[in-house]
Amino acid sequence: MNIWLVNHYAILPQQAGGTRHYALARELVEREHQVTIVASSFDHTTRQELHISDGAPSRLEVVDGIRFLWLRTPPYGGNSARRLWNTMVFARKVLGLRAEDLGGPPDVVLGSSPHLFAAWAAERLARRHRVPFVLEVRDLWPQSLVDLGSFSEGHPFIRWLERIERGLYRRARRIITLLPGAADHIAHKGGHPGRIVWIPNGVDLRLLPPPSPPEPRESLTFLYAGTHGLANGLQVILEAADRLRTSPVSFRLVGDGPDKPRLMALAEKKGLTNVVFEPPVPKSRIPDLLREADAFLMVLRDSPVFRWGVSPNKLFDYMAAARPVIFSVNTPLNPVESAGAGVTVPAEDADALAGAALKLLTMSSEERWQMGLRGRKYVEDNHDFGRLACKLESVLRNAANDN
């Protein structure tokens, strides 16, 4: 099959962030499919133009057999109006793509929804070429904007996005959701229940070294690696660190995001010497980084948006590294608890988070190691990109053959 995959924020392993589509596309290429990923050349994490240096409107690059078509989009900083403009420019450029730009006519077009405008443009592209459209739902827009408190349900912008959302659900030949409990929401908004498939995030086990235990020591390092955004609720880590000033624990926060300057200022104001902020690292360096930690932090704000579950890249990277995870997310669908791979506490509860850190501190290194190994086994069984790519291939074939 010739597969066109539209994801505004798709990246390469040399960049910081999630490489879901690179990993899945590489597996599909090995199965003799042609895959072209259409993405923005402006990197969302570093806020830099990374892929087009000569002022051209686009650039084609082949990486590990995957065709990446980078589209130039305007720069922005933070969650500003310029970011919204960036998403609209990307969608407009996707609409203008021709078959010769993408390696010939497609058999299927997959549109991913880090935002709805990219998915909408992908659907129009599929319609123009008279091929099936497959929608990938990464976050539930616009419901996330409502649940995180940014907008009311009656806001004109939300109503506009909901019309786009409902139209995409109706017209999609298949709907892939990363969230394990989102099928009911999607069906309520117009998606056909028989067309909804769960394909979560995962890890590329071929690129990971065999798990190894951390060196025994009397102090523990807790690591968070990922976006520093408002939805992540990282302030609770600083509040827990404040409660643990005299305990032999430290916290590393690696990554970037719009909330990072505020968090750094707050840590300085509190005089937290047990918290260190570090810049983001490329995805290819994540395994080495994670091996330096004794345990990991998976925290999110206390929001109803997570009632359908979560599927963050970082969580499965954590579990694959065979270290315990403190899971601080209010969701009924908890992989850490299912695997017996860590400690679960309520979201935005600094006392509980500090208590979980002390609980891990009092465990023996062997107990923590066995906890980590259970997480590794869970990821191997449920979140290996090789297995997930087989499922995606089946979804795309069925969509292409379903007349």
C-alpha cells in the first residue's frame, strides 16, 4: 500500500518528543509498504526551524525508508495566537499537496489529531483522491479544552471545533484511538462503534538495551522526562520536594514547555536544592537518561479529561526501563497498577506523592527491581511497536478494502 500519514508534530529520533509515527512507519516499510509522513518543519519542543534551511516551502527527506515531507510553517512561542495560526497554515498546505508530492496516488490517508485542523485537511485530501480516510485520535478535542478549564462548552470556538470533530468521526472509514476508554465518547459524537480500534503508544524494544538494575545506594533519584505544560501539573512535584527537604531523595525534571519558566521560578523562590531542571534530550538518548534514575514520576492534573485513560509516550518508556513508577493520575485505566509496576496516588496530592517517594525509599533495592521488571514485562506484552504496527497494518488494509 501507498500510505499517506499526516501528523503536524511528527518527529525523528534525533529530536525530543514522541516518535510514534516514525516507529510505526518503519515497521510498515519493512512490510514493503510505502509510507510518507507529512509534518511541520518547525519543531514544537524547541520552537526552532529544524528541517528547512534555504527558505523553501517544503522539503522531502527519506529516513530509514520513510518519506518525510516537511512543510514550512510560521514560528510561535507558547500557547499563543501564533500557534493557532501555525496549525491553520499547516492545514492549508496539506490541502494543496499533489500525488506527485507524496510518491504517487495513495491507497489510504491517515490523519492524526494532535489538533483537528490537520486531521480535517487529511480527510479532505483523502476525499479528493477518492481513497479511505483513517482518523487517529490522540487527544479528545475539543473536550480537552473544556475539561482543562480553558473554555466553556458554549464558547463559539468550542462549538466550531465540535462540528469539525463530529464530521471527522462520521466520515472516517476507521477510527484509531490511543485512549483505552474513549470508544464511548467517540460513538456518542458520531463515530461508528464497529470502526473504532484501540492502538496505544508504545516502545521500540529493538532499540532498547536489556534492563539492568540501578546501583544500590542510600538516596534515590526520581525522574520526570517530558512536556512541562499546564495539563501536566508538575507543580505537585515541587510541593512534594518541599516536604522531603531532609530526606535522601532528589528530583530531576527533564524537558521543556510553556510552564517551565514558572516552575523554575517557583523552585527558586522555595529554595529547593533537591530539584534540578534540565533541557529536553533527543528521543534516541532517552534510554540512557532513564537508566540513570531510581524511579519515575507520571503526573497529570486532576481533570475529568483523563476519565477515558491516558497513553503518554513517557509512561511506556519508563516501564520499559524497568524502574518503579509513581503514578499520580486520576483515571480508572491505570497501566502501572495493572502491571504491579509502581505506586499509585491521587493526582495533585503533594502529601501522597511525598509518601510514595518515601515508600519506595524504604523498600529494598531488590523489591524495587522486581517492581520495575513487572513493568518491563507489561510493556513487552502490550506496547511493543512491532505488535502495534501489525495491528495498524490490519486496520489500514481493512479500511482500503472496505467498499
